[in-house]
Amino acid sequence: MTPTADAPAVLNRAGIAARVPHAGTMCLLERLLHWNADEITCTVTDAADPQHPLRERGRDGVDDPDLGLDACCAIEFAAQAMALHASLGAAAGEAPTPGFLASARDVQLHVPRLDTAAGPLTVQARRLAGDERQAMYRFALHDAAGRPLVEGRATVVLNTPLPRSGTPAAP
């Protein structure tokens, strides 16, 4: 993956949302800080927001401040950073390669929740290996002081279009 001349060095939330398959509040990345052919660094600023879409809700659907944003949600932050990384590396005018998160391995949760961590949070993903069919990344989420919150490895399967909404999956 080689950065293209038209790929931006930094992006805000709107620019990120235009490049990833996540819309509205499910676009969880706030800002692209840095990227190159091997890695990407983004920020997350709304982890403490009571309306965060991944925040755990009580059984009655009402927010419970004791539940918060579970640390395992960092895997979704990392997956979105990986999707953004792939789209930034796509050739000019070429759609990013469709894919899905196939596995998360060696995940270490250093904290139970993300909403209590000092923000902004930084998510980093480094591509370790890959080809046109899959990519493996190491990822880490840190708080504003640089303390590790969550880290692990993820594999993304590529070139496997997912069914569109309303379209039944093939048997």
C-alpha cells in the first residue's frame, strides 16, 4: 500500500465518514492524525458521551452510568482505523476493498471501561502482513497521557463483498 498524492495527511470526522462504511454516530473516529503505508493514528473524543452508540444500556434500555463503554469496544475503534487505512491507500478513483473483521487475537484489556479514561483517546493500527485477500494489523488504544488501554491483533478478510441491506445472503 502506497499513499497516493490525493490522499489527505489529516482528516476530520466528516472526511473520515466519507471514506469508511460507517455512517452517522457509528463513525467513531474523530480525527486522522497520521498515516503512511504501514500505519495509521486517529483520535476518539466521545468515549465519555452518555449517548455513545456502543455504550452499554441497562436491561430496560435506559442508560446506566455504572455500565459505561466497555473496553472491548476498542476493537471497533481499531477496525474503523483499519478500514480508513485501506481506503487511504486505494488508488485515486478506486473504491476501497470491501472486507470484514475476521478475528481479534491476543487482546489485552488494561482497563474495564473506556468512558472513564482521560481523552482524547488515540487508536493506532500497524499493518503487519497482508495481500489482496487479507490483512493483519496490530492495534493499540491509549489515553491522553499515553497509557495503554487496550491492545491486540486483528485480521481483516478482503475482497469479500457483504450483502447489501435488504438483500438476502447467499446460501
